[in-house]
Amino acid sequence: LYTLATTGEILENLIPTTIRVTYAFVLTLIVGTLLGLLMGLSDFWETALKDYVIVGLAFPSLFAVIFSAMWFGYTDITPMVAGTVITFPYLTQSLYQGVNDVDADLVRMSKSFDVPRRRIIKRLVLRSVLPEWVGGVRYALSLNWKIVVLAELFMADSGLGFMIQWELERLSLSGILAWTFLFVLVI
């Protein structure tokens, strides 16, 4: 690790991974939050999307990496798409369950006092689901890191995953352990 730090290899490979994770995480936040709220607030969207979210939860990470690689090739998009495809169902499910767990008595009371739906969503639902959303976000971030690094093992020319693969090809156990330890430190 000292040698990697002094030669600048750590930053050379940590920055691309961090950028890929950031993009995948932002996409996960947008897609997961929107779908979770849609499913929780609308019976139509719940029926339309529930089965797909369950399939997404069970979908193997390696398959997402392989299919992303087939669609997008040897680009930075592959790890980002793989990370997003695997992680957004977890955030969606967490938020969906949170919306379903909102106290029904409070919703009925709000409706009986003619509180507009937009205000019920803003003041009651969004504030009630915040703990579930934060938990889902935390899990999605850690899972995004793992999936992006996994994708870099196969389809990248830089990043932590690429360096682990490179050290593996050289049969350098110390190199693999150094890059893996760095990954654990960053997480």
C-alpha cells in the first residue's frame, strides 16, 4: 500500500471507481426513490411493478455485469448500469414498504379534515418514510461499491476491480490483498 500510495496508483485507480460508483448511486437514488413512492402511493403502479422488483431483488449480480457488458461493451457505462440495475430494487422495496407502513389512522384523519393529497404526501408520507429511505440508501451505496468493483474486474481498464484482476493475472497475492484492503478501507 505504501508503494501504491507513493507512486500515485491509488488515486489513479480510486478516482475512476469513485466516479462510476457516484453515477450509479445517483441513478439508483432517482429510480429507486421514484419507483418506491409510485408503488406505495398507487395501486396501479404497485400491481404493475411489484413482480419486476421482486425479480430484481433475486437477479444475480454477475448476470447484471455480463448483460451490461454485452449491451454497452468495454466502457465506463457498463459498471454504472450493472450497479444501478442490481441496487435500485433494494431501495425501491425499502421505500415501498415504508409507504405501506405509514399510519393509516393519520392518513384517514388528514382526509377527514380535507387536507389536500399533495400536503398529505409531503407532510405525512415523506416524513414517515425517511428512516426506511435512509436505510435503503445506505445499503444501496455499499452494494453499488461492490457491484461496480465486480464489473471492473471484467470490463474496465482502470479502477479497483481492474487492479485486483491485474494482480490476479500476475499471481501477486500481496497486490490482491493491498487493493482489497484499500477497497475495504474506502467502504
